[in-house]
Amino acid sequence: MKQVKHMFSETYSTQIQHRIDQKTKPLGALGLLEDVAHQLALIQSSNAGELVTRINITKPTAILFAGDHGIADEGVSIAPSAVTQQMVLNFLAGGAAINCFCRVNDIHLKIVDTGILIPVESDSADFISQRLGTRTDNFAVQAAMSEEQVLQGIALGKSIVLQTIENGSNLVMFGEMGIGNTSCASAILAALSGQNVEKCVGLGTGISPEQLQKKIDLVAQGVARCDRSNPYQVLTEVGGYEVVQLVGAFLGAYESRTPVIVDGFIVSTAAYVATLIEPACREYMIFAHRSQESGHKLVLEQLQANPLLDLSLRLGEGTGAALAVPLIRAAADFYNNMASFESAGVTV
């Protein structure tokens, strides 16, 4: 991974760390919550041009990008592509896991059709159609999409995040839905990281050993056409419509200087691609969890990420990101309201 030039004021960072260290606790005793508080305070101080003593979290929003994949016709999933549309309808009806976790954590949810096989008709204000096509081509035998579609998708993903932030959200998170997208993410990871395909490919929806071997072989066929030095070419060859819009969404959050909670394997892979395009966007990422999908550990290593949770999740949808929101609120609250040794009259 490229070296990131630190873009934040060291003065703010030192002041924030001093404030955290003066709280009524042993140094470092709140572990990763201290890191989250420091990161949020540093982002908000840099945006404000002065040290912030209160971290504000307003209108946290999850954006779920759905797209279909031609590779699904090869039997790399237990489900057909039609299930993507069925799940989008489930999201819109409020019946999926991500809906439950957003409701309980007061997170607004938007659903984006980036190009699913069977389109959805909905008048919901939270449903956005940004279709790049019906679905990608089968990347085992040809490029998944054109370079123009990659660039258009990145621009569309960027635009919806910018709009969300302009509407008052200062904390965003992304989810995904798409039958076949673990194959896509595995191929992207293998192509860009140089890791063996076998290490990057996992069970996805829970396929058989025979399906897994076939999936490995098909992913390898796509990876063989990729140029590791060119993220845009890799997205053209083995990407997904939802993945390119996710990449754009990360870049849009960076442009708006807004923190992003990063979900599981597919979303983390898109985050990895975004850092290869713009390394500084890594500083705005808060990693929610470590999933059960085998490639996720590898991409987290590439991103030098230490996630907040390990709940053996492997669902996607943004569920891990939504579950991390209470921890992020707790990090903000201790930074804002926990007494210092001096104010509490505690001497050590």
C-alpha cells in the first residue's frame, strides 16, 4: 500500500491525545474507543480550524449499493441473480437485517440500484436508480464492463455521498447486495494485492467444495487479464457496478472530509481500491468488523486496519457498519463528557 502523507495538524493531534489521556482512566484503558475518538476529533478539528472539545455525530446514514454480476451464471453462489432484486424489495419493505440494525441505531438507510438484473419500481424517497447497465458481463471470459462505465460509476457513487453529506449527515457507512459479488471482490483483491487467488476466494453464500474450486478457477481467469498497477483497468476487467460506485462513494466522503464506517469484505475491497486512487482517504475510514469471508482478513492487512468488532458476520448489506455505530457514539460521548482527573478531583 502507498505511504499516506499525514494531512492533519500534529498540533491538534497532540492536543486531542492530551485531552483523552487526562480523562479519569488509566492511559489507553478504553482501547480502540480512544483511537476512534481521536480520529473523529482530529477530522472535526481540522474541518473547523480549531480544537474541538465536542465531537458531533449528526444524521448517520447508510447507503446500500446493489448490483448484479454475469459471473453468477457460472454457479459461484447458492442463489441466482434474481435474488438481488428480491432482496432490494425486502430492503425497501424494511424486512432485512440492515433495516433492523438501522432502526435500532437511528441510522437513515438509502438503497441504490447500480444495475441489477431485474429492475425495481419504487416511489420511495430512499430508493435511487443509478443503473450502469442490466448487470456486468461474465468476467471469467471477458471484461466485466467498459472503462466508461467504471468512470461513470465512480462519479455516481461520489455524487450520492456528496448529496447525503450536504443534507446534514457527518457520518456515513456503505453496504452492498449482489449475487456473485464475493467473486468480484476476490478477483479485485487478488489482482491489486498480488495475493494468491486461493487465499482471496472464500465460501461467499455457503457454496460446496466443488463450487469453491470452480470459483477459484474462474476468478483466476479474470485476474490473469489484470494490470496490478492500474486500479481502473482492474475494475474494468473484474469489477462490479456496485463496487465502482462504492469506490466513488469513498472518494466522495474524502472530498467532503467526512468519516466513513467500513463494513465487510466487498465494501473493504472497494475501500482498498479507493486508497490506491487517493491514499489520503484512508484517514477517514473507521473499520467496523472482521468478517468470516476469507479474503477480508487479507484486505484488512492491506489497509493496516484494526476493526472494532469480530462477530463472525458474513452477511454484507452494511450490517457490521451499522452495529459499530453504538461504539462510535460511545467514543464520542466519553470524549465529550467524561471528567478529567482535575475536574473530578481525582489524584493519582
